[in-house]
Amino acid sequence: LRLAVIGAGSFGTAMATVAARNDNDVLLWAHDPRVADAISSTRSNPFYLPDVTLPDRVHATSSLDEAAAFSDTFFMIVPSQYYRGVLAELRNRTDGLLTVISGTKGIENETLERMSGVTRAVLGERLSCYGALSGPTFAAEASKGDPTAAVVASGDLECAQRIQHILSSATFRLYHSDDVVGVEIAGALKNVIAIAAGVLEGLGLGYNTTAALITRGLHEITRLGIALGGKPDTFAGLAGMGDLVLTCTGSLSRNRMLGVALGKGKTLSQFLAETRAVAEGVKTSKAARDLAEQHGIEMPITTEMYRVLYENESPTHALQRLMTRSLKAESSR
Amino acid sequence: LRLAVIGAGSFGTAMATVAARNDNDVLLWAHDPRVADAISSTRSNPFYLPDVTLPDRVHATSSLDEAAAFSDTFFMIVPSQYYRGVLAELRNRTDGLLTVISGTKGIENETLERMSGVTRAVLGERLSCYGALSGPTFAAEASKGDPTAAVVASGDLECAQRIQHILSSATFRLYHSDDVVGVEIAGALKNVIAIAAGVLEGLGLGYNTTAALITRGLHEITRLGIALGGKPDTFAGLAGMGDLVLTCTGSLSRNRMLGVALGKGKTLSQFLAETRAVAEGVKTSKAARDLAEQHGIEMPITTEMYRVLYENESPTHALQRLMTRSLKAESSR
């Protein structure tokens, strides 16, 4: 099969590698021509995934025309706030039915739409198959071939199975689910909790506090997810608990790195001035706060992170409130 | 209040510290007179919790007579296989009603009893209040005063509240639960998954694989716990997910250390010959396997760990089977 991976960050590059190892021909689209050129000349992605040699079946481009002409199956892995624009460009350059896999973990801020909703809005009748892929999948490890398991969620079983067939292998196991809402909400919201985990680290706190935060974090994500129509089991699964644990305890992700900076007294704008990486959790904390308000769901950790990020609240005060408030009762879902 | 903490390992010493900070007078009983002497002379526990200075209100002894005379409230934190014997000694040296808090995380191997059952069997009518304390509570952090949250489970709300009153503070928050079964099973079983997490580390695998293991591990613990009468929410809470995440991703616990050694090709007996620390997960894997068989519950990770520990199965083979088997379907509880 021919697959166009749209977005050549670390996760996009890793998924291109995984797909190519599975005997697919992959065109990897990079927004930045320098990234595409570097991939073509070095057979690796020195900007976002160094140390991984890309299989011969991966080629790179920065031309959306080329990407659109290459395949009718797009694996979208661009920052959530650019997803709609990029997908519209692809739509305008193609005709006929399209398959879209989303690896983007976020919520569009203005519309509060998840990527499935954005995809439907952009493609309408031309969308033949949509799957959201999520789970504990650090790019470097997945591309190296470390045993990795994730979920692909689709309302259409046949579509989920098609995506499984494209990407699943002995070291990259993909389970299907019909809970698109749950998988998308879990994938997006965990980045907010990851920022909070970073704040704890920045404040010099230990594993006990982080473990309590992760537990309560999954609790509030689950509450929101269920209110939006997601299924409880999804949040206890790979896309929920699995990805949350990975992001809060594994290597320092961009979201956790931001949290560490906040915990050490930096502001969001200071952090953003120093780094070009996108921390999805910043936008997601805003969207999640809005969704929580709309649905009358209490999300103490998310709310505190919103205040720290957007209202310059002190992380120490936020933490104090969390310790006395969010941990009130153990099992009030 | 006067509290006797029975067991002066790292967790016992930490709980003695937490209780003393809360204005209780604490007598800490150590099995080994050298430990009691060292505590008395250095005001710390150089064997099991160095770097922590004990509050003045903590005193140490290796005499069970003294411990029995000191209080009618015992906080039992001894290895599970010694719990019955030590508690019987205390019973024989006291009369009247007793309160028992259990911080022991394990299952008695011959009887497959949890500590609540052992306590009831030993004390009978003399047991006035029993609570199981569990959660993500690394000893060094809890005694340092890092924000820590745990659960105390009791069938008797008033008893749970009494224990909360003894131990809860701003930095050590104790939530009550009525699910003794769930809290005890979660606390015991997580040590088996921690050994498995260590095996993955020993084999050189990364965070993706560990996150999947933790997710599936909680799944099978939950299945067993529910079959035994536990409540699903407990496993999603601090004593379930929280403690599991801590033990599998935080500092190297004894159980994970054992797993690392196994993953690097050592056998259980080689490991035991080199260390005097008790890895509760070894005994628990056997008890859990027996319980799973009794109740017809599939516990693939626990079963594989049992084989690795007791039947010299190769960790690599065990892992291969897990990757192809336990991750079969995402949400089959």
C-alpha cells in the first residue's frame, strides 16, 4: 500500500518507519523543506528523530501536491491547531474517497472539535474511513522496534482493520476499538496532566506526589470523557492509562519539560521564547477547561494548569489547592 | 495516642515518623536488636531508611513484650509470611480489644489469606478495628514530608476514621474506603507486575513496553480483585493504579530489582543468595497464581512471572508469549 504521512516531527517520522517496515511505500511530508531535504540526503531526521535510519521505502517531500498525488490514505500527524488547514489543502488537491488516520493528540481551540470532527467537517462525503491512533508510543522506541502497543479507534470496524493491516507487526501491535471519543479525549488530555507532572518535578517533589497526580488525573479525564460519550474501559486501556503513565514518567516530553520550567518559576511566554517545540497541552488545557465548563464536569488539575499557564498563577499555590481539594474523596467518579 | 509500629524496615520506619509528626507517641519494634539499637543511638535507621532523622516521639525496641505493653494499637508492617506469627505473639502478650492497621502487602502462601483474614483468624473477638493502608508511598519521600496520598480501607467507617485521625496530615493524606478486599489485593499483586517491569528493564526494553505492561497488569489485577469481591474503583485509585505506577516506574524497588536481575539472566536463587531484602512479589506470584486458578481468572503476566520465578522459564520466552497473548484484545475485562 501507499501511505502519505503528513507531518515529519518525531512521531510522524516514527510512524513512517513503522509503516515502511510493514512493506508499505511511504511518502513523509514535512512542512519545512529543510526537514524534507535532510531526510532525503541523510536517510534520517536529524531535526526530530536522530539516530534512526529510515527504511528505503520512506521518501520525503515538502510539497503537498506530491503528498496528495501519492496516495488516498493520509496519516495526519500535525499539531492540532494546523490540522484543519493542512487537511483542507490535501482535500483541494485530490478527488474521490479518502482514508484518514489521525495521530494528532489535541482539540481545536475555537471549535472544541476533536480531530475526528475536524476531519468530517473538512472532507464530508469524501471521508471513507477514519481512525484515531493513540497509546504509549514514544517515537524513538517504536521506530527502533521495541515492543509497542497502541489502539486504533474507528466507528467502522472494517476501517479499523484496514488500518491495523497497514501498521500492525510483531513489535507494533495495534488493537482496534470503536470508541473514537474516548481514544481522542484520552490522547489529548494526558498532555495537560503531563504538564502538571512536570510542575511537580520542577518544584522538587517526588514519585509519591506524581503517582497521586497521575491517578487523580486519569480520574478527571475519565469523567470528562464519559460525559462526552467515551467508554470507561478506554481510559483504563492503552490510549488512556498507558499513554498517561508513559508521558508522565518516561523520558521528558515537551509537555513535561514545559511543566518543569513552570515549576522552576518560568512563565509560559518565557518558555515559548526559548523553544520551538509545540507543547500540545497548552492549547488542550484551554479546550479542556471549556469542555469541562460546558458539561459541568469538575477537573481540578486541568483547571489549575489552565490558571498557571494563562493567568500566571503560582504553581505552588495551584499544588496546595490540589492537595487539599482534588484528593478529597477516593472514588467519586 | 500511643502507637506501636511492628516492623522497622523502610516503610515501618517511615510510618513511625509520620505518626510521630502527628503528635502520637510511637514505639517502633524491630525484629533485629541491632536495628533497634542503631535507631536508639543514631536517631535514624541506618539499615533501612538512612538520611531521615526520627522525631523525638519515636522510640525503638526489639522486645515484643515492650511493644505489647506500649499500646493496644498495632501498625503491622512485617513481611506477609511472618505476619501471623508476630501477631500471635502480640496477642499472647496482651488482653482486651486491639486495633490493627496493616501496611503489609502480600498474601499468606499456605492459606491464600489476605492480612485482614489472618488478623481475624489470630485475634478473633479481640479485634475491634482493622484497616488496610495502601497507596503510592515511597518511605523516603513520605518521611521527608513530600505530599503523599494513600487509602485506608476498613469494613467499619468509624475504625477507618480513627486510623485517618492517627496518621493524616497536610502532607500525608489518607482517604478512607470500605473495600478491604480491593485495597489488599491491589497492594499485594502490584509487586508481581513490578517484577515483570524489572524484567523488561533487564532485557533492555523501553518505556513503551513498560507502559503497555502496567496497563495490562492493572487489567488482570482488577479482574482477580473483582472476582474476589473487590470494587472496580479501588483498582483505578491510589491503592491500585497509583501504587502500581509508583512501583513500576519510580526508584528501583526490591521487586523491580529482582526483575532486572532475572531479565539479565540470573535465577531467583542466585538473586536471593546475594541480597537479604524481601521481595514480596515472589511469594505473591505463587499465591496469585493459585487464586487465579481457583477462580478461573486469566492472569497472563502473573502466570509468566510465576514460571520465570519458580520454573526457570526464560524471561525472553515469557515476554514473547505476553506480547502475542495478553495484549490480544484491548477491553476484555
